[in-house]
Amino acid sequence: MSTEEASQGTPTAAGEDVQQKETVVVHVPRVTARTFPGMSSPQNKRAIDWGGHGLLAYSSNYTVVVVDTKNVQLVQCLDRHKSMVKKVLWGRDYLSQDKPSVYPPRVYGSIDLVSSDATGHIIVWDVSSGQQIHVLQEGTKPIADMNWVNQSDGNNHILAALYPSSYLVLWDTRSGSKLWKKNYNETIFSFDFDPFHPSKVAFHCTDCILFVEDFTVSKVPSSNGRKFYVSSARPSASGPRGSSGNLSATKGSVGNLAAAVQEERSGTKDRLRRLMKDMVIGEVKPKAEDVMTLSECLQMCYHRSLRYHLLLLFPREILLLDLEIKQTVGVVPIGDKVSSPYLQVYSCKQRDILYSLHESGIISAKVRRKTGIACSPIDAPAPSIASLEMNSETQLEISYDHKCSSEPVRQTRGLQVLGMAVNPVCERRIALYLNSGKIVFIELLTVNASETNAHFPVNLEAFTSPKTFQRKYTLNEVIPPLINEVAVNPPGLRLLVTGILPSVAAPITALRMCPAITTRNWQQYSPLLAAGTTGGLVQIFNVANGNIEKELVIHSFTVRGIEWAGLKTFLSYAYPNCSGTSTNVRNEICLTDVLTGESIPLRTDRGEEAPIEILRVSPLKQYFIVILSGGPVELWDLKSRTILRTLPKKFPLVTALEWSPLHNSRSLKRRQSSIEEGLEAKAQNKPGKLERLDSADKLISTEHFVFSDTDSQLYHFAVEGHMVKDGFKIPPESGTGTVTCIAFKADQIVQGDADGLLSVWDLRLGRAKRHSTSRGYIRKVRFAPGKGNMKLLVLYNDGVDIIDFKGSATPGSSIGFEKIAQLKCPRDMVKVLDVDWAASDKPILATQDGCLRIMDMSLTTSCSPIVDYEFQAPIYCLALLPTEVAFKLRERLCWQPPDAPYTTELTTDHGFTENQVLLINEQLSMISEDQLECLKNPQFATAERCLIVAQLFGDQMEIDLWTVVLYYLQVSKAKSNSKGMVPDVSEGSFSSPTLFDCKKFNHHPHILPLDTCYDLLQDPYTYQKLQLERVALHESRRGDYELTKRVIQQLLLLGQSDRAVQLLLETDLNNPEYYTDAIKACLVATVQSTGAAQSTIKLVATNLIAHGSIWEGVQLLCLIGKGLDACRYLASYSRWGAAAWLARAVLPAQESADVIRKWADHLSSLGHKEKAILVLISLENWKGAHSLLSVVDPRRASLLAQACQHFDINFLS
């Protein structure tokens, strides 16, 4: 029956309508164990990471915090570290859980996270459950750095950890076992894996960079690497062109990587260019005055978009090093627009863009320059390298333009910038990490969002079609590639703040939970916690959903205490620290409404006086008592906010006070006589009755309070109507210390003293019992809420206890003590500053590290499984879906039967249960309309859908796959439309034209090419153009003969023989190689194409290769057009990378395809099947790629076949 029908009622047999009331469902929020993170420490610097699944992790002192970046809310806090967290890394194998063919399904929606601390512990977390999977430890020194290994398929769970000062340890995070350990005998600060060469690692050492090229998971590297020193060369009279420095390393052990660095920079471009040009390379470590100490280097990392390039970050500039020529090829100064020093740099993969973080909190975006001046080889419009005039003044460099920067962070006292993290999927969203604990989310946007589509067409047809919807989620969908033949101008950019995640303001000085839930207030109840700080700020937390509801700046001084005056109002008081010899301060008391933020000051007519020690509100919210240090006791009417009475000076000095919770008026009247009788039995003295109050207002109920004086005597008073009635004085038991705190519940009064003694008075039985805690000074005692719940929270200087007074709530039973839980500081946790009850079974602790921790009853954990949490908004993370659901959802989003309209509104008809449908639709509802529209109406059907789905799930491997597939499907389609003018190299049915006629012409200028991060996967035209630009850059930086010799070699291999001859003839007469180069120049200039000449040259080349002069022989083979033979020789000597480079950049299409196909087979045999699949796709060998993909992942293989069918490519028949 519907709710509407139920409300109308149904007739009975007697003809009477029985009205059925609507059932009102009110959600009562549930409080679970969780942590509210606070400030971060400078030791947490750069301990932040953004996962591909969209979640962000950062460290807050000892706690690892997980954030939902979509809705900007806390997801999880992981709290097991006992020292400062130094590094956090998201696991990269979370997507393997929905690939049962590779690994068994894992726990429900589990995502792994790794964190390391200052005592050498590495914890592998299951974020979903909040539990640690493994604890890895090798010594007790802090972890210097950590990185994931990515050598072959299935190794995403292998972690490399750097231990001071020179140990590298490889861990298997699934089994928790150590694979191997290597000592490099150098003081190492950090390291980074080459994204283009998984076997290469660079180590940032004190005075050098250590390169290791034999890294492998299976065994310990045999070599200790090669050292490269960074130095600043002194200018010589002969200049760099006349330099004859040696570029080679001695026995492969020592080299000298030169970089131009001086203490004072003029900042001008000409000066920077001269600094780079003055670079020299020696065979040994430079002199002490020339060496730049790399301890000044803030960061070292590989360039993620350019192969063979390394970034070194210094406070005033970023150096871009070319590792092939061992020189600085670019300097990115701070510039005029941002004067703050550098702090961190992030190299984007999708486009050649650098995000730089500055000490002021500014983030700037720097885009690779492409202008008309001869600043970069890319700018040269010449058809060949030979037409470029490379004189002594030509100086090419890689330059970056400052495009935009974010607003600086408002500087407050003590504020520091700790780091930044970039979303690895879109590379447009940035998280700024501050030591205040706040995370600022910044996004790279176009200046005019409506013009984004016009700036970036995928192809010309899409640009001219008004119905095509262009994606603009990732960086490569907003900014065109550096090299493209399409008239696409990069759009204007800006960096805007899109969200801020607040944190607990520290240090916390006062903590108070709102009144407990009852049968009368449960419909309006919200579990709110008020916390005061030293700055006068009061934060309101919702302890059920983990949000900070309000931040109210109420006071000018440190907040000393908070008392709730209702569900949505509270009293707070504050005063400054005493200065000098004066003990008087200016007190502030304010009544604040949480809903409106309105704050009403009280006692505004008072000047300087003794500081407030106690403020307590009565249970019925009729009165509150204010007690000053050593001064009078004031009784106030809360409703009228007027003072009722200032008790006389002869009133005892109060050390602790508490109101009676027996606030039901009938209960009070019924029990008052029995309470007074019980007190009379123990009373020794009976003071006179206090006079009537002058207030004319009639109060409804009698309220009671008890307090203790400096002699530990317990007093009882009652406020009834306008009368304050005296109660009875109960003397202390012998041995009782000064009472510091009181808790009152049911008939039990608990007093804690300075000696660690708990005294319990049973008012009904009129007797007392004592319990020694043996823990010293008791700072606070607090009963848990709930009828019959007699659990007591006890705060000491060194920790917390939870004690259950067994039987004390049962009339007639004796008092029993049972210690339920104990927490000692700093053994179990950092110092606890304040405590309260967040719920009847959830104590909340304010700790010295700035966090608020809601603990379980055992005081051992402050986190729960994500499924137990309540959130203000659902968490957006598709990877958190259950394994089976995530797997089926990816299938449904990538492909749906063509006989029905594509839909993103999934139902049980799609093979899901009702609960699964709710989970799925909840996630899909949070996806942007643009992405949903692209899923429904993609331009390229299945391939584009698969790319979008891979982006949604954060699967970087699939993103690369479908990006490459989408490009080469367009190329295949364009070839098909051109009626066979350009061959399909995968079929081998076409005899290619001459070498450079094929490579110099772009057959598909309307298709934007793959960018530099795809390197050898690029089309031959784009790849060859990049190599020609690269050799032009190297030529402009020739400083000695060895580099010139290398440039000549590259020119000959790339077919630029005219320019190679010119350089050969420039060899100095005094150079021992002058005669050899002159003969070689003659050979190159007069090489004959006759059979006899070619046979002779080939014989010489073969002999050279056989005797170890491989590249000399390869050059000769390329001179006579035997590039295919050259590639085969390189492959036979296991130089597959060089063979693939030569084939892609030089060989005709058919020969190139033959070499690269064999390279793909080689990759597959080594276990790099994913990379081999990409290589086959770059050859448009769809059948071979599908066959190999069927072995790796049949699901993706099926989708590839569907994508090919959309482009009329049918390789299955």
C-alpha cells in the first residue's frame, strides 16, 4: 500500500474509517570510530599522493588521511604509525581485482595504500577496511624515499624503498617479503625510475647523480652505477667550440654531467644561455670550487614527457638535463611574474608542461615554447637539418613560457607550504598541501570555456561538425600537442581554486560534545562537537559524517572552555595568558547560535579580573554558574542572560563543580528527600540557609549542583524558584587529595583528585568507596551518556582510562570498579589534551598532534571500515565498488548491444541486483554531464567509450592503450579513404617509396599526432621530425670533439649527409682524428650506389661490427641504404632500443614494420606484453595486437575487435 493510500484509511465492517498515520522515518546518525585530522608537520613534507582512482592521500603528523577529491570530504584516516609519516603512495594494482584472469578477486572494493614513517616502518593499508595488511621494516632509520617498480606486467605491487644513507630495498607488498637489498655506498636523498627505461634508476646524492642501468626485480643489480657530477665550467679563451674535453666515463664508473649553476643569477635569457654554453665535461670529479653541491637541489626527477631528460630543481631555477649529451639544455628561471623560490616541480606526461610550486603557495604552469624565433629546434621551418645555419652564435635550448599562476596563499603566522600532488589521469587538477592541514584544490582551466572546443578539434571533420561534442577532461584534450600540422592554437589558461578541505585548527584548548540524544530530541538531533583553539576560533564538527559544519571566530583570546546551552547553542569563555606579574585578565563569555552564527557577549561591563576557572550550565538549561580563580561564584539566568546572584566572599573556594543530571521535575521532588537524608547521614556541619534571590521570575524545576573546596569537602546546593537552598557538607575521607574534577550521574558522585584517587559517593545508600588509579593527577572525569550506562572516562596527564562502575546503576547493589580500557602516552598515542563522549560507547580525544580521535571502547583504534561511515555526500570512487560490480560495470559502459540505445542508467535488466544498481547509479550520478554525454554519443564509438571508461576508473594502462588505438584507427581509416595511396604496412603488400620522400610528408595532417610521451609509438613522420630537432639541439651545444662525433653519427643515421660532411670538415687540424674525419667526409660525399662499392662498404661495416665498433659499422650500412641490415645487427647485439629507434626514424615503412614487429616479439618474450601490444598497434597490426591481447585480457581483446569493426577493419574473418 502506498503512503498516500495509507493516509486515506480503509472502511471497517462497522463502517468506520480507520485513519492510518503516515510512518515518519527519521534517520538517527550513527557515530563510529574515526579521526578528524589536524595540522601537519614540516617532517610530513611532500607526503601527499593523488591516485588514479581519484582519491587523495596525505599525512597529518602520524596519521594518513584519505580524501574524496570529487566532493572534497574525508574518506578515511589510518592511524597506526608511532612516528611522523614521511611518504605516502597509492597502490597501482587496485584494478587487478576486477581481472580474475590475472589475480584472484580481492576483498570487497579494496584499495591499497603504502605509507612510511621516521622509524623505518612501511605499512601496507587496505583503505576500505582501515586495516593494515603488512608492516615492512628494515632497520629503524626514516625512509628517505619510496617508488613503485614498473618493469613488466604483474610487477605493480613491487615497492622500492630507500633507507639512509645508501640502502635500496625491494619489497613485495602482497606477501610482505623482502626481495633484495643493495648498498650503493653513497649518501642518497631520493631516487626516480626512468619512465621510458624501467631498468634505469637515477639517485640524487650529496655531490653527484648516480645512474644505475641494470635494475631488475629478479636479482640484485651487479654494478654500483655511474657517478655524474654537476659543475659550473669556467670560461676559456678558446670558447666552448675549441674545447676538447673528454665525454667518456672511465671504465663506465665515473663521468661528469655538467650543468651551469652560479650563486648569483642576472635572470636574463642571454646570461642563462651563456651559462649553458660554458658547460664542459671532464673525466674526473671537478675542483671543489667548481662543483655545485647537490644538497642544494630540492628535487630530482625524470621528465615524464621527454625521453632522456632529467629535471633538477633549485630554489631559483629548474635545470633540464639531456642525459645523452650530458648537458643542460634548458633553464627555467623563476621569472618576473613569480618571485617566490621554487619548492617542487611536476612534469606532466600528456603534454610538455611543468607545474611548479613556490614557497608562497603559488602554483604556476609553464608550457613548452613554440615560437617563430630560433630559440628551439622545433621552431625551425627548414625541411632538413642541413639548411639550418649553425654558426658559433647559434644557441638552441628547450624553453618554457609562463602561462598562468594561481593566487598566493594568504600568509599567516607559521603557515608553510608542504607540497602538491597532481591528478595523474587528467593532469589538470592539483592539490596544494599546507601545514595547517588544509588541502587547496586548484584546476587548470581555459580562459573562455566556451571556446575550448574550437581550440582543440580531434580532426578537421569533427571541427566542422556542429553536432560533435568535444571532450575536455584531460590535459591532452585541452592543449594540442607540441608538433601538429593542424592549425590549432593553445588556449589561454588560468589556475583557479575550486575547493578547500578544512582541518582541525590546532592547538585545541577546549572540547565539548552537545547534549546526548533522547526520546524528546531525536528528531532534531545532530551529534555536534564544539572545539576551541588558541586563536579564539570555535569549530563545530558533525561526528557522524566527519564534516566541519561551522568555523566561528568568537573570541579574541584563547578559548578556555565550552558548555552547551541547548542542541544548537553554546556558551564559551576565553581570556589571554597572564603577562608579567599581573594575574588579572580580561574575561570573555559569549552565547553563540550554531545555526545563525550569532554570538552574544555576556559580562561586558567587567574590566580586568581573575581568570574564569569554571563555567557550568544546568541540565534544564535554566542557569549557569561562573567561578573565577580565587574569586566569587556567580549564578546566572541563562534564558534572560542576567546574573541572579553573586555568592558572598566567605563562600568556600571551589576547585570542582557539577550539576545534578536528575533534571526531571517529578523525579527531583520524589528523590530530593531521600537524597537529603543520605547526605545528612554523612554530614558533619550544616551551614545556614542562603537568602532568597531578588529575581522576580518564577522557575519551574529545582536543580542541584555539588562542588568541592580546597579541603576536598563536598557541598550540595539546590536552586528552586527564586531560592538558593543550602545542602549539606560532607567531609573528605582520610588520604583524599585536592579534588580536581567531579562527575555526577544517577545517584553517584565521582570525585577525582590530584593523587589519582577516585572517590565515589552513593547518595542513595549514603556511603562511599574509593579506587586508586595509580596514575597521578586526574584532570577530568566524564560519565558516558545513556540511561544505566555507568562507564567513566578518566583523563590523566599521561593518558586515559575507561572504568565501568559495575552495579552502581542498580538500586541496592554495591559499587564495583572494572577497568575496560587504558591508554598511556606516549606509549600508545601522543599526549591527550582533552576528552569527552561522542556517543554512549565512543570516547573522543583531542591529542597534541592536532587531531580529534573518536575511539572504540578498547581505546585501540580510531578508524572503521568505510562501509560503517556516514558521509555528507557519497564517495566518488568507482574503484571502491565490489569486485564483481566493478568488472561488470566496465563491460557495460564500454559496450552495449547495438540493437538498443546506449544508456548510463543501469537496471536489474543489465545483470545487477537491486543493491548493486543503487551503488552503481549513485556513482554514475556524480560523473559530469560532459563525460556522460561523450559516453552516450561518442565520435569514435567503442574506442572512445573505452578511453573514457579507463579515465573514470583511473586505469593508466588502458588509457595508454585506447589513446594509441584511437589514433591509429583514425590513421587506418584515413588510409582506407585515400584509396590505397599509402600502404597498410601490416599486410606487407606494398613496396615503399624512397626513404625521405615517405618520411618527410605527413599523409594525415588533419589528425593530431600522439605527443612525445609515446615516443616510439608515434607515427614515423612525427617521430623522425622530433629526432631531427633533437640532433639540431645537440649540434648547437657542441663543446668538444666527442659531442661533435656523436652529432655526426646521428646525422648520418638520419640521412642528413650534407650536414654531416660539413661537421666532419670542421675538425681542428691539431685533432688526432682530423685525417680520419677528412677521409670519412670524402667517403660520405662520394659514396657510390654501384654493386661493387656497396659490397665493399658492407664488408667493412660487417668487420667493424664484429670487432666491437658497432655504431661505426651501422653508419656505413645506413650510408648505402642497408638500414634494415643495420637494425638486424643491433638486434643481434641485444640493442633492441637502438634498432627500434633506427627503424622508426629512418627505414622505409615495410622494413621498419619488420624490425619493430620483431621488437614486439622480443618485448613479449621478456614479459612486457602490454608494451608489445602497443607496439603492434602502432604498426596497425590489428590482428597481431588482438591475438596477444586475447592472452593478456580477453575482455579488452573483444573491445578492440568491436572498435576495429566501427572503422571497417575486420581482421577476424
